[in-house]
Amino acid sequence: MAPPARPQQKEQETVTDVMPATATSAYELGGVSIESRGALSDAILGILTGDANRADDLAALAAAAEEVEDAARDDDVQLSLFLLYALCYGSLAQHGADWEWDTRLIEARLILERAFEAAVRRQVGPLVEPAPRAGEVAEALFEMTKPTPGPSLSRYIARHADAAQAREYLAQHSIYTLREADAHSWAIPRLTGRAKAALLEIQADEYGGGSHQRMHQVMYASSLRGAGLDDTYGRYVDAVPAITLAAFNLMTMFGMNRRLRGAAVGHLAAFEMTSSIPCRFVAEGLRRVGFGDDVAAYYDEHVEADAVHEQIAGRDLAGSLAEDEPALVDDIVFGAAACLALEGWAGDHILERWQAGESSLRDSEAARGVDRTAAA
């Protein structure tokens, strides 16, 4: 993906102009307020807050997703997928457990997943498939994920971002990071043999090796609190754009669909291979704007941990899966490419908004909460 234009350095500047939002209805769900972004997400939120009669309309509403220009960037599609996945995670205070296996919601989810996957495959394009040998697959993944020169979001945070932008970044990343590792853990029972063992080795570290306080989700919650932000899961859903939700929805879709287990492995490999250096830059930026070790510790942890994980993910996980199931090589490569694409688009969105002197957040009460924290 092409990098954005090099940003001009600015003095410390508080970002207050947020992205405009469409007309919405707000619902209280799992202890947080979430606004609908279209007819489908409004129906799902209505169902989850007590209006069971709306479930019969979901399939028809979801079918409209196949007509949108880009499902990966469509607010209604991505919020709807996020809410349907949240039922499986239990991430919104275990809200809506009775709906998890309702066939009408599952049908709607499958329709959305087809549209989303098709949009990503179309935009990622055809890919070169390496031979199904561990060394060649790992080499291909490392080539795909090698660092590139020029501007990036993490470099901008290290050198130019102000404290308000740093808080925005933390709020944006709370959608994934307060559930860190969970999306890829769906793939554990879907793998066997060497690949399964390698995935478990990585995930054990992500979950703190048995120590609750070392769980990466818990460490990130501490970072949020240290920055004056709310660590309640879903608090900033209203504040983030569709592409931020899409980046998390992508890895969830891969993990929850057994036919996409190769893509889940490729996604995790690319995710780990592109984490260590950016985390070092973000930690530098957080300290530069005045945050302490309590905020930067999460990123410090990943500088070292992900340098190890990338080797396991590339060689032992992706490489062994390719050898054991050669038919999955194309999906391994697709998963890696899709990870790089969506994480890149999400990062580009933030950087481009900041370059324009604007907020990366949507106009919402949640976004204004981040702004009030910055102004306090």
C-alpha cells in the first residue's frame, strides 16, 4: 500500500474537529452507549435491547450490504458485524447471550461476512503463492512485511503527535487491544499438530503466561487508565470509524470460520511481524508527550515479545501449516496481505486526518469524552 504524504511537523496542538456522523439512535448496551449507523445496526441494537420482533427483518437488511460500494469501509456493515461478533465474545458485559445462536442473527452475519470477504479479496488482488515448504512460506511472509522507508503512523507518533492525538490513538486501538489475542484464539481448535502447538506458544505469552497482570489486555487497560481514558470495553466504539472496526472484524472473521483458518494464521504472522518496531516508536512518542511508564509499558512489552513471536509465527506456525495442509498456502498469503491492507488503511485514516489538523474520531459523545480528557 502506498504511504501517505510526509506529514509536516506541528507544535503541540489539541485536535477538536471530529468527523461528521449520520443521523443515529443511541442504545444502552453492556454498560456503554452505542449509536446505530444505519438500518441494519439499528435493528441489531434494537434486538439486543429488547425488541425481539426486529429479528425477522435482519436477512433482508443484511442483503443490502452486498450492494454497498465497499463493505470494508461501510459504517453500517462494520458496526453490525462488530455487534454480532460481540455476542460470541461476550465483550459487551456478556450482554445478549441468549441471541448468540439465533439462526436469524447467524444468517445476517454470514451475509455480511460474504460481502466483507469479497471486498477485501477484491482490493487485495491476486497474490504470488510460495511453495508449501516452511522455509519458503516464512521467507515470503517476511518479504511481505519487511519495514519500508518513509512516513508512518508510528513514526508520526514518535516525532510529532501531541498528547491529544496520543489519546486518540489509544482510544482507536482499544477496540482490538482490550480483546488482544482473542480473535486469533478462535483458530486454536481448528488447527492440529505443529501449527496448533506454535499458535499456543504465542497465545500463552499474549495471555500473560498465567499471570493476570501480564495479560496484554490487562496491560493495555492500565495504559488507558494512565492516559486518563476509560478502560470499559466498547466505550469508544462510537468514536471510531468503520475501518477501525473492520480491522478487528477481519481477524475475528478469519478466526471464527474454519474454512479461513489459513487466513487466520497468515493474519497473525503478519500482525506479529509488523509489531515490534512500531511499538518502539509509539512508546517513544508516549513518553515524549509526557506519559509515564504506566502508559508506555504495554508497548515496551511488545518490542521484545513480538520480535520473538514473529519467528514462531512465520516459521513454526505458518510454515508448518503450509507443509501439513498445502491447500491452505494461498489463504495463508491472503490472510497476511489482508492484515497489512486493513491495518494500513486504518493507520492511513488516522494519519491523514491528523495531517489535515482534524481528529481521527467520529463526531460522538465518546469522541468528546476523549477531547475532554485531553483538555483536563
